[in-house]
Amino acid sequence: MTFWIILKLVLIGLALFSYLSYKSRRSDNHGALAQLREAPVLRTLTPDEALALEPLRVAGGLSWAPEVRALRGRFSRHGIEVNGAQTLHDTLGNVEVLLPYDALAFLHDDDNDAEVVLSAKQAIVVRLNGFTVVDGRARTLQQASAHGDDDLPPPLSGQNDPADADATLSRPVQQIAETPVEIRERRVETPEEATLRQPTSRVWKMAGLWVLAFVLMLVVANADLGGARVPLLLAALAMAGAAVWWQWRRPAPAAPAKPLAVNRVHGPLRLVELPNPTNAALRTYHYFLGDALQVQMPAHWQHSGRLPLGQPVEMEILATSGEVLAMGSAWSQVDEARRFPAVRWGQHVVLLTVGLVALLAALLNSHGVIDDMALAWQGVRGGETRSDATAASLAQRPPRGGDRVRLRGEGQCELALTPLQDIDAAIVLPDCSRVRWGGTPVSLPGLQMPAALLSLYRGDYVSVREDNMSAMLRLLMLQQAGADPYAQAALSARHSGGKIVSGMGNLVGVVEQACAAGLEDCDALKRGIVDELAATADVDGRELALDSWPLLARELRRAVEEGNDGMLMPSSQLSALQDITRRHAGTAIARQLQTLAPQLLSLQQGGVVLATPHEQQGGVVLATPHDLRGDADAVRHDAADVRAESVLDRWEQAMTTLATPVPFTVDGLVVGRHEDAAGLRLEVNTDADQRRIVAAAASTLALLLASALALGQAVLLCRGVARARARRRALDADMQTRPVPGLAS
């Protein structure tokens, strides 16, 4: 743990050091830029240079003074990385610079001569070694025009490798003259064009209704709202219905948006790669008409490979945003929307997510999916309230599922097979979560078994009394420990006291008699006794280990004959010895009880069996005398932990239980009914009051609606994605058949 804490502190320290170093370098850059502003002015920008820098002003939002200053120094790049994202800054002579076009290819390793203009936060390179911004613009436009059929042109030669700068310089540069953009017509949007920019998705309203519906259902299922439960549940259903109606209804015509101005313009279409003013690691592509009019080309048009880069083209654009609405005679967003209607499947992703989250919440909130569904169904069905005074009248006209029963009387706990936890056997014991009312009384028979077997089970084959000397020694040691509870606990664990055990010879006779009476696995019993005692005897002056049953039996009998069969034995060892004999005897008793099970179960006839699910609190038996049975929950838990070593005690307890009539009171909803030769069986949910029924209905509704929503939206999502792909394929094919936009079109 200490290592990881130290490692985290080291990492935090390194991160803090890196951040402070970055901020220090940025501060140095700002200081160097401030000093450069004081440097003498060499000249002013020429019109060609101003034209070449115009895209930076339009696309990057930069502004600069026209004065040109000299800058000389070594090039370096520094920055910071956060969560995998890099922010880099290019510097020349410690001044942050912006390298337009392919200026990066002209950098030298050691020293660089540059001419720059100054913006608010950086210097913009106009000349660098052999680079000029005018030639860089020309090369960029030539490169874009040469690859006009590609999605995007490749990087300029030498841009990623400064060694290619000479090759770039050696190529002839055809200067691109300034071509003015002609505005041929001004108009306002048509209604169809205005519709293109209007939001059409209604998903957030639908998702909001679904979320509110599910939240209300879960609140009803958990909170004690009294009489407000049912109205809130109905409100949740109304919201879910409104969400479904909202999704499938035909949308009403949207209110016409205020039409915007549209310009029909003509000029050369150009694609310019520009650096990001705030991050040198990023370079972006921008479409221009001429040199100063930036246009927003639709994404699928950009990747069509059909744009006439470098050629004059006529297009219609929004005057406010530069979004291209039409280009030439065959390229029109309105026409595409009419012939290839958009397929919107994003709403299905949102609603599918809502459905899955709601389904998970409903599952976590449920008290048992099957139980909640059954209880909700019975509550919806409804029924009458039965309060029959006798079992005969109840059996003569059995209640239906959904009926409420309020019954009081005396009955007998139903006998049921109870498996033992430590051996493969099952015996009949009372299960007081099921009460037979008005049936034939059943009594459990007493067991007839050999006295030796009973002695092994009871552990009364030896006589035990306290060892006064050990008890006194232990008392003195505890007094020396004082009031320290830890020391007292340690002494108690080490010195638990001893017992003086006499009659050990009787143990041999009891074991032999039980084995002769048919006790199974006698060899294991004898071996367990020998191993637990680990006794030794003095024979002819030497110590003999009594490590077998014949040796142990012989020495114990001889001790009886000599009148010396008493021994001092630790309490823990005596308990372990009695546990061994009790377990083996209990196994034999359990086998005998198992043979009685079919006969005892067949004796249960007539009447009505009232049963409650074992997971419910309380149960049918609400008035059981505590001194006889305890509460019903205790009975169930005990029945789930019956072992061979306690089987006879449980049987005798069961005999007492069945011999005493059990008063019961049951008030609940009938959720199951079964009739057979043994009588009528009713499963009663005693937790099913009106509050519980409404909670179960709310939980079930949330689960069913969430499942339906998730499944339905998953199907619609698959269909929507398939239709969107088919639409895109058809649109791509159509764009390949259109004439290239331009004057010829």
C-alpha cells in the first residue's frame, strides 16, 4: 500500500513539474514576442502576400499589422500532452510562429532567417529561408487541383521531411492570380431550403417522457405514498403512452423559419490546408471560393471525388454561414433531400439506451420477477374476500386465485421431507410455513432402538465431574491476569479446564453392543475414538501406544478390573469424543427415520393446507406458542440445518409440535391453488396488501415496458442502419453520374 501511495505521489509530482515547465516556456514565448514588437520594421506586406495570408484571416480568425519584421533563430517545437491529446507550439528564436502552407519544409536545423508579421499571440511567417508565402499558396492550390478527384489531396512534398525542400524549390511555381468572386444574384431561401436547417429530431422529448414514466413507476414501487400510488402509476402509464404516440404520429408541419439570404456566386473553388493557430499538431482543410470567401461544403460532396478544384464554379450559398445549397445545375441539397430522404436512426440509439438503463433499474428493484408478476396479475384479476369459519366450508367452495382470505383457527404443521446437511438422507419434520387445517391429525411415533445406540448418541456412557485442582489453578491464573480482557481470553483459550472421566471401560462395551446391533461403519467409529484419545499405557516398564481398537479395548477393560478406569481429560477432548459417537449414532437413527417417511406422509389427509412462500416474512403461523415452537422464521431456518448429530433432538421436538394444536391467523392473497387426494392446498401471499400489490404492479410494468422499449428500439435501430447504408450507396452512385459542376454544366 505504501509503495502505491509513493508511486502516485511521484507521478503527481512529475505531472506538476511538466505543467509548470510548459507554463514557463509559454511565458518565455510571450516575452520574446513582446520584444519582437519593439524591433525595427523592415517593410510592409505586398498585395500578393496579403492575398496569400487572407485564408488565415477568414478561416482562422486572425488579424495582423502589415509591418514586416525580421526574425532569426533556431526552430523548436514544445507542448504538453493531456489524456493522449497533444498541444504543440512552433517557435523560432523563442517566438511562437505560425507556419502557413508548406513553410515547415524550408526549416533548417541550426539557424533560420524569417520575415514575419505579428498577430495578437504569435508571429506569422511571410518568408523563411527560401520560402515565400506567395509561392506556398501557389503550390498548395496546384497540389489540390492536381488531386481534385481524391477525397483530400496528399500532403505537400517536403512538408513532413525538411530534406525535400530543395526538390520543392526546384519545381516551377505557376502563380495563381487573384480572381474576384462575382455575386450574380441575391435572393431569400425557399421553404424547402429553410427546412434543411430546421431540427427534425423529437428524440429528447420522447426520451424525457420515458425517463419520467420509469422514474414514477420505480418511485411507486418503493416509496410509501399512501393514496397517491395509483394516480402516480396511471400518470406514468399516460407518459409512456404519450412517448409512443409522439414517436409514431405524423409530425405536424413545422412553423416556417425566418428565411435567410442566399447568394448565387461565381468563382474558382479552392481547397486550402491551413495550420491551427492554437495547436501546431493540427492542420485543417478549408474550402474557399476565390481567396476570401470560405464556403461550407456538404461532407458527402467533399468525399465524392467530383469537385472541380481550381476551376470556376457557380454555387448558391447562405450569406450568413457560407453553407453550400447548390453547385452547378445538378448538385442541389434540396433535390437530394427530395430524391433520397434522410434516414435518422440516432433517436433509436437514445431510446435503446433509455430502455436498457430502465430494464437494469427494474431488475435491481424487483423483489423477484416471477413473484412480482404473479402478484400483479392476481391483483389485477381481483376477487372476493373469504373468511370461512371451518376448513370444510372452505374446501367445499375453494377460493380462486386473486381472492383474499382472512382465516383464523387451529391446525397442525404440515409434515415435509427435510434433507440432512451432512449425509445423504431425508426425514419427515414439521414445516410450519404450511398448516393443515381440519385434516386428520398425525402423530409421530416414538423410536425403538438399542440402548447402546441411545447411549452413544447421548454420551452418557461415561461419568464426568469437575477437576477441582484444574479449576483452582485456572482461577489463580485469571486473577494474575488482572482486568486485562485480552490476557483473560488468552488464558481461557489455553486452559479451558479439565474433567475427571470415569467409566471409560463402559465405552468399550457400548461400542461393541452397538456394532453387534447393526451400527454401520463401526470400523470408522472405532478408529475415530482411538485417534481422538491417543492413549498410552505402561506395559512391563515401557510406554505402549494404544493405536488400535483391540489394544485400547484391552487396556480399558484391564483398568476396570483394577478399579482404575478414571482419567483426567481436557474438556475439548471430551466434547470431541462425544461428538464422534453422537455423529455415528445419529446417522443410524436418521436411516431408521428415513424408512418411516412414506408412511407418515401418507397419513396426512383431508382439510385445507395453507401455505406461504418461504421467503416471506411472518408466514401463516402467526399465533404459535413461543415456548413450543418459537416463531415461524426460526422453524424454517432450523429445518434448513438438520444434521445427523442433532436428528434425535429434532425428532423429539417435532413430536411435541405435532401433539399440540397450532393456533394460526392468515390474511393474504391466494396466488396458487392445488387439489389432490390429500386435500386442498392454497398458497397465500401474506404480504399482498393493497400497497404491495400496487408496488408489484409498478415494478412489473416498469420491467415489461423497459423490455418492450429496448427490444423495439433495437429492431428499429437495425432497420434504420440498414436503410441509411442503402441510402448512402444510392446517393454515392447518383453523385458519380452527375456532371462535374462548373461553367460547362
